[in-house]
Amino acid sequence: MFPSVNDLLYIQVASADGKNMDKEYKSRIADVEDDTLLIEVPIESGSGHMKRLYMGDELSVYFLSDQGVKNYFNTYVLGFADDVVQLVRVRKPESETITKVQRRHFLRVVSKLDLAVKLKDNTRFVALTEDVGGGGVSLIADSQYHLSEGEQLYCWLLLSYKNGSIDHVPFEAEIVRTKPLETGRTKAMLKFVSISDMERQKLIRYCFERQFDFKNR
């Protein structure tokens, strides 16, 4: 089953710190293209407030079949289009990625990647990510760097794709939470503060590749 024009979509929007991820929004498919869906601007269930989306936002979506079965998929915002009203262009899911099992996680995937970090005092070090996504990353660092919540970091992430190509993704991020580990190291969860749309797209592309790999194992 694949969503079609006029189908109602129920949407949750990912956030790096987990806030407001329990909010559900409704939208309707206005048009279906080869690789994209054009949807109306989502409206929050209950309040009726419109939800402003941004390029690269990760969405967890479900729609109902004629029998009332929920069909889930993950997608992300590719851009916008102006018709009679503004529409949001999102990535069209592959049919094999649509599932009847609820996705409790967004496009953040477990992955150990090299991350170069610079602190505001110009301290520099290299860490490994624990997971990555379009809204942020988690890293594991030596405790000597005394990372703390609210601190801003300047980072360069090394991505390697299935076809062998490599990309560097620069971004600025804020630490939203830290957790001391039994190993004596520190886990820090970051949300992006400044990242270009192009760099975010690279990261989301990597996440989809990883997600597809996990599905086929």
C-alpha cells in the first residue's frame, strides 16, 4: 500500500533533545511526483496551530489504509512549493520501507564516525560518534574535556558512503545532555545550532543508507 493524493498523513517531527516529539500533526497529500510527495503545511492535532517546517526536518509519518491499518514510514523535508497555498516537498518513501510496525525512532542511526571538535577556548580533540541524525549527533569523549550542558561546539564530521565517496560535514552544535560512562568517558548528546541545508542533506543521505543496511541484514 502506498499513500496517494488526498490521503491524510499523521506526522511527528524529530528534535535532537526529544522535546515535543509526542505532538502529532495532520497534513494531506496534494500531489505525488516521481521521488517526492507534496503535502499541505501540517496542523497540530487539537490546537489547530500550523507547524513550520524547515529544510532537512525529519518526519515520522503514518497513514491509514481502507481497513484502518496504520502504515508507517520515515521521511524528511526537501523543500517547498507555492501553489494556491504553500506546500511542503518531502522525500517519497520506497514501498519496502513502509511498515505496519510503529517507528519509535527517527532517522538517527547508530554509527561510529570520526568527529573533530573545537571548544570555545580553542581546545581541539577527536571523538567518535555513537549515533547521528539530521537533527544532531551523540559523541563519546574523554572526561578530561569537561563537556557540559549548554556548551557550544564547532565540529567536522567525516562521512563515508556505500559507493566509497567521503564527505566532511561542518556544523555548530549545542550540548543538550551529558552522561558519565562506566569507562570514565563522557557521552554528550548534541543538537545542531548551525548547519547548512546542503550539509544536513549529506547527513540524512548517510542515515538512509545505514537504515537500509540495517533493514536488509
